[in-house]
Amino acid sequence: MAQYELLLPKMGESVAEATVIKWLKQPGDMISLDDTLLEIATDKVDSDVPSPVAGKLISQLYKEDEVVQVGAVIALIETNEVEIKPQAAEEKQAPAAVVQQPPVKAAEVVEEIPGIEQLIPKAAPVNTGSAVESDRFYSPLVKNIAAQEQITLAELDTLTGSGAEGRLTKDDLLNYIQNGRKNAGTAKSVTVTIAPPPPSPQANATPANAVQAQPAVSISGGDEMIEMDRMGKLISDHMVMSKHTSAHVTSFVEADVTNMVLWREKVKRNFEKRENEKITFTPIFIEAVAKAIKDFPMVNVSVNGTTIIKKKDINIGMAAALPSGNLIVPVIKNADQLNLVGLTKSVNDLANRARASKLKPDETQNGTFTLTNVGSFGNVMGTPIINQPQVAILAVGAIKKKPAVLETEFGDVIAIRHMMFLSLSYDHRVVNGALGGMFVRRVADYLENWDINRDI
């Protein structure tokens, strides 16, 4: 018998760590080749880790909600082979004696994903109430919840955990909070208000007039308390951070896209038969955005303090709705270098894999501009929030038939046209109204002046 060290695989150039979401196999379970052992998450992308060998799972070296560095040993598998070489994250390694390494605590992980600090704000540290650190381990998720609820480290140390070796789990802490903390109150009727707990001795270090009361919690028999999932929490933090970071302004343009609609209707069947791909409006919008960015490159920037970073590449992110109701933004790299066929294939591939949770972490990174199609939900316009660290995001609304005035050589006439609104939200710190207005107008011009005889 031999033991195989399963390493956390490399998941992208800019990804250095991941969080264990769920173990699908338990110690003692028999494993076949390519069986999925666990689910991991990086930023907003969930991935499965398959087993490269067959055998029996001996131990899990990381618990759920713990952070793991790429290349770290996450599990030990007993195999029938005489000797197994551990897999390598970057290159093959020489055979080495198998040593069972203790799990690295998440609190000891200090390496960060490059650039991720701009996307997700750091969780506030747990208020310890004293200079003494606790010897007890708490996961980053537990610490984050405690910080949000203003629970001190001393108070955490008094709680009984149901996890391995008495570890305090997320459910333990949420139950403690829901029950009013320290049993300050319990529900005695259909609707009750739970009073905040008395301040701990450590909290008395601050002046009495500076202590803020805990918000009251209302529990009703007809209401349901739903904990946000991991992606929902990340999106929530990202959106609030964006509003705090950028001075949002939105400009609107209405475009006559009749020629574009008629052209797509004319070519879509032959295109699908030839390319085995459906052509939607999204690649057409992305092509127009890429052209407009070349005309107005100062929209394709980011901000670092008082420094403007002008991006060389045009990487267009497209917001995609997931079955869970959350959104994810896969990125089409160098969109200006792709023709309409290439854009169509890229859009369809990324959208399909996003809905199936099969995106790679790198495919959601390094976007320089974002497009969101609110028209797919029947909305005519929207005021989207900027996807940091970018400075602009374009929302395209539903295409509606409307009566419109047309200028002809014989005078003005009223005709039925296909009309749509474009909404550009931009960061007024670096994109003024003139630039933002001209940019969204240029995108509309490219759509309105579509060549109805264009070959594809």
C-alpha cells in the first residue's frame, strides 16, 4: 500500500488560494479515478477537484470554509500502488517520502490573490477587547460574522463549538446570535423583540456614551430568515464597495436598431447551420463597445489613488445570470481583435459554462469594461453599478417596436422602428459628462448604422 498526496491544483495564473466549500467524500470512502472529492471556490467561481488516482480516502487535511494555498496537500489517499509520486502544482517533482502534513490554519494564510484586494474589501478584524490573542482557532467566515455582529474574541471563547475538536462553526455562531446572545431573551409569542446583550467587561474600555446598542431582531412565525450564500455575500460586498469608491453618474441614449434587428433575422438560420452556433445580439453589442473604446480610450481605464491607469487591452466582461439568481461576469479577452464569428463563439461558450459552473478563475479576471443586458429580463433601461476597478459599465435594454419620426427626402414620416435604450454608468472622478455622453452615443451610432447587407 502507498499513500498519495492530493495537492490543490493550479486554477489560473492570478489565483493563489481557494476556500474549501464542501467535501463530497469522507475518510474511509472508496474512490474511483476522476471521482469528485470536494468543491472549492475562488472569488466567485466554484470548481470541483477530482481524484487523479483510485483508492481509499484516508484523511482530509482541511475543513470546510478553510482557505488553502495552491499546491498545498489537501487530502491523503491510500492506493494499491507500490509508490506514488505526489502531483506538482507547476512541474513534476522528484519522488519523495510521503509525510502527512498537518493542516494549515486559515489564520496563518497571508498570501493574497494578486489584484483581488481591489474587488473584495477586507473583513473587519474581530474586536478582541484586549491585547491578548486567543489560542483557539476560528475560521475566516466565523471571524467575519463576529466582526459584523460586534462580538468580541473573549465572547467567542466562551461559546461551545460543535465542529471537530470543539471548533466553533458558522451554524454555532448564527444560532448564538439568533438566540439573543448570552440568552438575553427568548421568543415567547408569535412576535417578540430580543433585547441586546449586556456589554462584556472588555467592551467597557470605551466611554459609555460611545457604546452603540445592538439592533433589535424581530422573529415572526410568518417570516423566513435566509442566510446569504457565499456568492451573494461577495456580490453584496462588491456592490457596496463600488458605491463607496466611485462617483456614479448615468447617461442614457435611445437608439434605432432596426437595421441590426433585420440583419440578424436574415442571417441567423444560415449562420447556425454553418457554425453550429446561435448568433444573439450580445456579440453585436460587444463589437460596438470595442469599437467605441478605440475611439474613446479614456473610458478603458482604472484609478489608483490620483493615478489613472490606461489599459492597453480591451477586455469586455458580460454579466451572466446564474440559475441561483446570482450574477457572474466572464471576460472576453482582447475583444477588439475578434471578428463577429469569434465573438459569437466566445460569448456562447462563456455563457454556457457560466450557467454550468464550469468557468475557470482566470475567465472572470482582468476585465476593463462591462456590458450587462437588462433587456433579457424585459427591462427597457437600468442604472448599473460599476464593476470595480473599472470606471464604466453599459446596460442595454429591451428592443421594442415604436412609432418614430424619420427624415426623408420627401419630408418627415412616422414609421414603426425597433428602438432600445442604452444606459452608461461611469465614474465621474475620471470620466466627465462629455466623455461619458459621447461614448454611449458612439456605441449607439455603431448599432444604428449597421450594414444590413453585411457578410458574416
